[in-house]
Amino acid sequence: MPARYTLTEQDVIAGNDMWRRHQMNIWPLAAVMAFSWLLISAYFARTFSGLALASISAGIFAVNLALAALALWHGKRKSRRMAAATFRAAPDKGREVKVTWNAEGIEFSQRKASRRQSWREISSFAESEETFVMLGRKGMFNPIPKRAFSADDLQQIKDHLGKAGARKAKLFFY
């Protein structure tokens, strides 16, 4: 059964947020934070001891946490801006998209373009209140507004994805 929708900038940003949260790897940031905290604390341990060293070490840890939060905030903001700019620059933005699916895959069609994707090419999916996102193996994502689907349509797509091995994505909290 076909569904029709028109993507908005907000749909693309919501899809991008879920893609970014799925791609997020916090361990490099945590490793840099821990290493810098230990290195700076070791430097101050040469001069200070006791309560003074503990206070300085706690302060360094707080600054590291603040810098990590700033890096996460900036990354989210930059990713959203890039997604919105890419959407605004697309020549077919605001045009109706027709999506059809069957047991082999899903097809997205617009006036002059069409793209077919097999279910096996989709590694996982995520959803929010308004958006359903299919996440591809090569970093691609397809945001589809839930307003385009009935509950049965959405369940059919999830069933096809499940049969092909796609799982619900684990999303980073931010």
C-alpha cells in the first residue's frame, strides 16, 4: 500500500538527530577526558598535596565535564545546521514523496527520481513521536514522517525490517 508525504525541515532534523544519536561513540571523548584529567592532576600532584590537591583535581574534573558537554552540544547543533542546509539546498524539497513497499524492499518516488532499497540494506530503525527513521549500513538514513502511515502500514514495515535482520537502534541519550 503506498503512502504519500512531504518532508519538512523539521522531519529531516528529527531524522538526523536519531541518526547522530545512533552513530555516537562516546568512548573517544571519555578517554580524552580521563587522560587529560589524570595528566593535569599528576602535574599538580608535584606541587600540592592533601585537600588542596583533591580540590584542584575535582576542579579539573568539573572543567573536563563542562568541555565534554560543550563538545556534545556543539556537535548536535552543527549536525542539525548541516542537515537543514542540505535540505534547503535540495532542488526537490517540498515535493511529495510516494513510498511503496513489498517483501523485497521499499521504494521512494518523486516526480523525476526514484530510489529502491532492499530491506537487507537497512541495518536498524528508530522512531520518535513524529518520525520513523531507517538507518542504512553506509551511514545513510531515511526519515519518514509518521503522519504518512497508518498504524498497520508502520507495523508492516517493521515486520519486513525484522525479517531482514534490522533491529531497533540503540540511541545515545543526547
